[in-house]
Amino acid sequence: MTLKITANLQNVFVLLCICSLCYFCGRVETESVYVQDLKGLYWTLTNGTYSNNRIKIPSGVYSAISGEDVLKSYNDVDLRYISYDNWTYSLEFAEEIKNSRLVNLTFYGIDTISEIYLNGHLLGHTDNMFVRYTFEVGHILQDVNKLVVRLTSPVHAARARADELATRNITVPPACPPIIYRGECHMNMLRKMQASFAWDWGLAAPSMGIWKTVALEFYEVALIRDVDVAIRRNKTHWNMHTRVFIDSGGRQNFYAELTFYAIELMEDPITISTYSKNKLSWRNPVITFDQALPIENVELWWPNGYGDQKLYPLHYSLKTWLSKSGPGLRSRTTSTKTIRVGFRTIELVEDEAREGVGNYFLFKVNGVEIFMKGTNYIPMHILPELSNDELKIRYLMESVKEANMNMIRVWGGGVYESDEFYEAADKYGILIWQDMMFACAMYPATDEFLATVRTEVIQNAKRIAYHPSIAIIATNNENEIALVGNWYGTAGDRARFEAEYRELYIGTIYHELKIIQDSSRPTPLISSPSNAKESEKDNYISNNPGDENYGDIHFYTNFEDAWNPNTYHRPRFASEYGFQSLPKLTSWQLTKHSKDDLLNLIHHRQHHTSNMSLINTQIRRHLPLPLPEDENYLEAWIYFSQISQAMVTKIETEMYRSLRDTEHHTMGALYWQLNDVWVAPSWSSIDFYGNFKLLHYWARSFMSPIHIVALYDSNQDAVNVSLICDHVDVEHDGLAVSMNIYKWSDLFPKKQIVWPVVLKPNGVQYDKIIAVASIFETDLTRTNSFVEFVLRDSKKALARNFYFPSEIKHAEGMADPEVKLKVFYSYCYKVHSEYANIISLNVSIKRPAIFLYLELLNTSIRRYKLTNNGFIMLVPTKMVHLEFFHSECLDIKESDFKVLTVNQYML
């Protein structure tokens, strides 16, 4: 009996221990900072007449009232009233922790102008959506608390600030966007997402809200806010130069001890006890230390296409206390943070060019010169509170990787992206060109504006700097070239605007970026485009910021023939270029109301100041577009716009890639733009719903590590054949190029010429210059024939490309390919709460099918992906695979597809 009682008591004791441990794991971890997250609670949103008490944050007024309806129909205008009112968020909550010495109330993002009250006490004002605001509230907290955030209309706030400056005879242009944008004025008065007041690719939805989380932080002395690790390399070791940035709200110097764990790199943790005897200043507390690691113990991190993306977890545990006797029992003195880093070196080389004039502008990673292939990234959503969808972030990053890209540029009119975004870039090997959030405008240089910019720069720089994906930072987008080019009528007061430009970008932003500057990191650029290092000679305002011999350029064609490679500049680096197209028809059907006239809606959403003239001119120059009154006009217009965009961007990208080893030494091509914020005419390669346009399907090929380029030189009437290879190591056995000349009417080539070739590792092999007259002989002409170039090794085709000697609309002999589509195989399996549907399609033809396009008509499938689309088919049969996720397994039939070819518009 005694033994049994003892065993029972032991069981009870163990159970109590387990329960206690579970309680503390879920609620308060002993001696650790405790965070009470307020995002899981129900907030109330009201403007006095409307009220909703079921709001959860992150939240914005637009999405709280109407979800994503602002993206539908004409709601960009019809729902604008939302942004003209003032709104209030409120929350009642209980304090979860008692007797904590310090309590912070931290807002990680408020959009944008607000007053914050807690239990009737004014905590402060906010005026920058990119800034984290922290208030010490321990003395105000009660058992039950009321938090109130009063938001001011951003439209009215921006106008009020502009009016106030006008009373001092200060103007800051542009006052308003072009009328065709249907936007709002004075975006540059506020530190918020500039694109929310409208852009040439996006709607105006002047957002406001609590767009990031809100938390109470209970602690004794201090907590870790950010960690920066700058990684350098010498001949024998890597060195991690680490700085741990600490927040302390107590306004007292304190003792600190930091323990650092790197379990994959070091057997034992290390402890930095420098401040365990001597106090750390509370004003700017930072703990700095270095840790060396033998080179042989570390795996490199590489950009996509060059190697693996090895990431190492690093863990930091900080203890802080006030008394010499050490931290008190059960006091919340421990703060932790974990990050993942990659070991790589990165350099921006701007040496004087050995050929011609100017300076190089190229990136070297781990000592290897890398041609930067990629695109520009705009905000994922026009409503900031919806811009941190981790699944969409992963999908877009995977799509970038899949298209053989290695760099994206985070454009300066959006937001500093989320931690999840940069972590995904690290994971997929996508380097980031990071703009600071200033774009296409002059900005105020008042003391108040510069003060909030300083905080913005410091906070965001410290947050993202450690990521191996961060390659370069630029302080603004197009503001130098706008000033020099008098885009906004600044010439009349040029001296003032130059002084204010330098005060903002050099004296403020560039200066504050020094907090993360390190010899291992490229020096920030002042603007993009710019002459980069060369612009120092002009105190960063050059006469020609788009000089092809220096830095980077932005280049857009107007009414020139954009299928002609001679149209384009020969820059060192092209960081913006592109052409518009229309999203597919089914995406329009998802966004329009049943009574909307689609053609009118398309024109409503076209914000380009030239309206549709650029798209139409380019299409009509090369493709057989029907007349607007024809029944098939709209379908053909959308289809041809995507062919035109894909072809223009392909040719321009191929030209830049082919210039790598010439005197121009072009080493980067980032097209505009990857993604969209709504369904509209735009430059994107992926539409709002995530569907690839033809451009993104084609990018897999023209950005492939091994590619064959055949560019027509109109000056010589010749085709220049170049072989591009991004691989550092190359197998040369059996390499050959075949030039196959087809008639538009026949599946099999009428003439074939084969020659052996070599590839230049990590470079361009300039193979042949072929006179066009030598290609087309006897019954082969420039109008009845076209040319396929195929690069092969002994086993398979490595790359292929085409040369069209005449405009396609002038092709002779093009006939009905008699396309047949058959569902060959279907497979479905469950992934979490959805079903992955995989369908294999057999496509068969009898004659060449030009730009064969497949569109799935089932609008319940908002997003899908094909293995290929918009391709030239020259074989009798071909398999194309379809993949999408859905709430169920669907029975997809041949009738669910629309099939288009250029052929059908030529008959």
C-alpha cells in the first residue's frame, strides 16, 4: 500500500510539472521577455456612421469594408470615398502580465497619419508607414484597457501639408499625377507607399490602417530588436562581424551578457560578457563582436543557377540587468532572436573600362562575374495589409527562380518588403536590388520630413542588411533623372531643388545607411538610373544620368520598331525596360461585373499617357490584328499584345546578354515588371492572379543559362549568332548548331546547315555573322520562310531560337495547322487543404503552328501553370502539362480549353 501511494504521488508530481511547463511554454517563459500579440483580438473600426467590431489586424480600411472589391469593375473610382474620411480603430484588451518593470506598446506599421490613445492618454502621433513606433505604457496599463488609433484621411493630410508649404511659397512637384491615372494629389507629402495614390500600372487606393502587427512587450531592462551580420572573407577564414541592436525603454544604463549559438558552425556557444561588469549605455545600446570560421568549414551561398543556397541558423540570447548582483529571480531579463545567414562575397565592380570609354558596372559573387538576369518587383498588393501573403511570396519567388532569374529590383514606389520576402529570396538564391522608398518625385526637405526619413532608413536598413540576398541599395528611383530632365517643371528653381535633392539623398539617406555599411558590402547608389561612381564628380547630379558608359539605365521604346535590336541602347546595365500587354481574357472575366463593357473597362484601366497607341502600333507593325469592328478583335488584341510584349522583351534581353563580352560589357538586364496589383494593361509578366503571360513562359528560355541568340542587324542585313553560357564549367563534346529553314506551310525543314561550335564558360561565344541573302535561295524567300537555330550536344537540344525575315503578318503560305488537343492523363492528390490537379495534354498538328496558345476557360481556376505556352510548334505531337490547385479534383476536358494560333488570323 505504501509503495502504491508513493507511486501515485510521483505521478501527480510529474503531471503537475508537465502542466506547469506547458503553462509557461504557452504563456510566460521564465526569465524571458513576454510578448502579448494583439492581432488575434477583435478590433472595432468606425467613422461615426459605419462600424465593424469584428476586425483583426493586420487591417486596412479598404479591405475591412469591402475586401478586395476595390480591384473589381470601376471600384477604383466608385470606392474612393473610403479614403476621404477619417477612421478610428479601437480595442479593449486585458493585460496578461502583472508587475513587469517595463512594458512597450509597439506598432510595427501604421498607415499612415494617426493619433494613438491608451486609456485616454495620448501616446503620440504617427506620420510614416515604414516606421516602427514604440511607446512605454507600463504606467498607463490597467486590468482592462482601451486602445484607440485615430487615422486621418491620407488624401486630406497630403493636401494639408502641401497647402502649409504653399503658405511659405514652397512647392514640391509633381502636385498631381496625369489625369489618365485617375489618382490623387501630393503623394510625396506623406511617407507612405507612393503607388497608393495611383501609377501608370496601378489604381489609386489611398490606404490607411494598421497594416502590421501590434504587440505589448513585457520586460525588465532591454530586448533585442535587430541583428546585423556582415560577412567577410580572407585567404583562410570567414569572419562574421556581428552587431546586436538593443532597445531599452528604461532610460538607465545596464549590464548585459550575450550568448551566441551557431550549431552548424561551432560545437559550443560563445558568450560576450564585455558588459557584464561595465554598463552599456541605454541611449544607443549595441553589442558588437567578431567570430572567425575556417573556410573549409563553410558551404557557400550562391545566386540561382550558380550553386546551392546554404543558409546557417544563428541564435542570440541576451540577458540584461540593472543591479551589480545580477538579474533577479524570475525577472524577464532574457531576449532572443534567430536569423539565417549565407556565406558569400559580393562586389560591385566599377573599374575603368579597358575598352572604349567609361566604367564597368558589374557584380561579382564569390569572385565570379555574374550577369544579372531578372525583373522589377512592385508591391504584391495595392492594399499594404494584404501584401504579406506568404504563399503568394513563395509562388512569385519560385516563378522567378523557375525563369532562370538571379536578381529582382524592389522598386522605390512601394514598400520595404516583409521579413518573409527577404527570407524567400535567400532560400531561392534571388539577389535583391533594394530601392529606398522614394520614386518619381521631388520631396520636402523640412526638418520634420528629414527626421522621420532618418528613422525610416535606420530601422529598415538594420532589419534587412544581414540577408545574403541583399546585393545593392539605391536611395531613390528616377529622381535624379527627373530633376535633370525637368520632368516636373523644376528648371525655374533648379538651385533649390538640387540643394534639397542632395540634402535628402546624400545628407540624410546615404548618411544614415552608413549604419550598415561595411567593406564587404557595395556602396549604395544614390539613384537609379545613374552614372554610379562617376556621378561623384558631379556631386551626384550629372548632366546625363542615363549615360550608357556608366552605371545603369532605364530604357523604354516609344513608336520605334521594338522587334529591331538596333532600336536599343548599349548600356553597362539595364535595370528597367519593358513593354505593355493585356492580361488573358479569363482574368478580365474574374474582375469585371456582368454588365461591364470589357473594352471600356480595359481603356479605363489603361493609365499610360499614350493610352493604347504604343501597344496597337507595335502589334499592327508585325501581326495580323483584325479591325475593332470584327467579332474576333478583342480576343486577338489580348493574344497579340502578349506576343508583342514577349517578343519585344525577349529581343531586348537577348541583345543585352549578347553584349557581355563586347566593348559595351553589359552585365545586367532587369525587365519591368514581374507582378501586378490588379487586372489592367501593364508591363507585368505575371498577372494579378498569378497566371503567367507569354513573356514569363518565354523568359524560361531567353534567360536560360545556355542560350542561342540570333539577332538581325539591319545595318548589315545579317543575322548575328551568339552562344551564351552562364555556367562556369562546360562540356564541349558534340556541340553543334543546326540552322533549319522552314516554309510557313510545312512541318519539315527545306534546308539544314550544321556546324560544330564551342561554348565560352561564363561568357558569350560570338559564333557567326550570316548574310540574310545567303540564307534564302531558290524557292526560299524572306516572306515564305523562317529560320530555326538549334544548339545541341551529342544527346539533346540545349537551346533554340527563331529568326523571322519579314513581319509575320506578311508571311506567305501560312495555313491552318489543324490543332488537335487531347487530355492524355490526369492525376490529383491532396496538399494540405487543397487538391493539386495535374493534367497532361497531347497537342497534335499537321502544319507549323505559330505561337500556339492555350487558355483554360474555367474561371473557378483563378491560377494555373503550363509547362509551355505561346510556342512555335514544328513537330507533329507535343506534350504540355497543366498544374493548378483547387478545392476539389476536377474533370478537365478538351472543351475547357481555348486554342489560338497566329495562323487562324492569316487565313
